[in-house]
Amino acid sequence: MNGTEPLPPETALIFDRDDWLSVYASFAHATNDLEAIDVADGEYTAYAPDGRVLALTAPDGWEGPVVLARTEEFDAAGLERRVTRSWQRHQPGHPPLGPSETARRALDEENRPREGWIARLLKRS
């Protein structure tokens, strides 16, 4: 993904209470990664890159599945504040990017090919 490609339609920006940001390319990725106990305890706030608020629930409680769904609520200003605060807290010295740019950068980083441990070991030899 580069700066001109659109984000996947189900991109989700999920903040924890300390403004650590996780970006997921799909709702399925997010719900498979998050733990129901944390969702049930209200640990996270979720948004789409356009500012739409996403409902993150654990309908069966701590041990059930996590569900992520779109709502009709928009809070673009709140998303912008959270992204800026996340950059300030966790990326000091870097100018904050907007929500879409931040999501794109996180997804690019996640999808960047990495050298495996065997290749790194062989380089040392």
C-alpha cells in the first residue's frame, strides 16, 4: 500500500486507554486480535479513518467473541485529537499525521517484508 491507494474499506483505528493505537485492515483482524475481557471492560475506543465511531462489544461477556460494527455516529474531531495525542505520547519528536495517513503508515509497516531469523543468522556467518 502506498500513499495513493485507498485504505481497505474495513480499516479500524483502535485506541486503548493510554492512547496506544492499533490499526487493523479489517474488522475480522481486529476482532481476532482483541480479547473479550478487555473489550467488556471498556479498554478500547474504535473509529473508521473518516471519523465514524465503531461499536466494539463483547456481547457474551469476558469469554465470548468480540464484535466490531459501524455506527451512524461520526466524531472526526475526536479521532483527530486521539491520533494527535497518540503521536505526541508515543512518537515524540515526530509531527503527527492525520488519521488516514497514520492508518496507511501503520498498515504499510505491518505489511513490509521482513527478513526471517534464518536469513539474519546466515548474514552473521
